[in-house]
Amino acid sequence: MKQKHRNAQRPPLSRRVGRVFVLSLMLSIPTLLINLLIQGGKEFRSEIETCRKYRKITQNMKREDR
């Protein structure tokens, strides 16, 4: 008897499915962002290094001009 009573108080199936979907999405978004950062860092490592070297060179040139 208690199970029937408990089932009667459950929200409708669509609301429960929606809640599960939202929770899974909330948990997967941070993982997706972390993976994108890691993969992006690996993919563009050479460009990032080139940019850093260029920035250092230009900063040194500006210091020498003073």
C-alpha cells in the first residue's frame, strides 16, 4: 500500500525526465569546457609559443628604445 501512495505523489514523467536531462547537462558542461581548454592548448601550442616569443621581443625592443 505504501508504494502506491508514494507513486501517486511522484511528479509526471516528463518533469522527471527534464530534471535528469538538466542535471546531466549541468554536469557535462564543465567537463566539456575543460576538455576544450586542454585540446585547444595542445592544438595551438606552437602558435601560442610564437605569440609569447614575439611579445617578449617587442617588449625588449620598447625597453631599448627608452
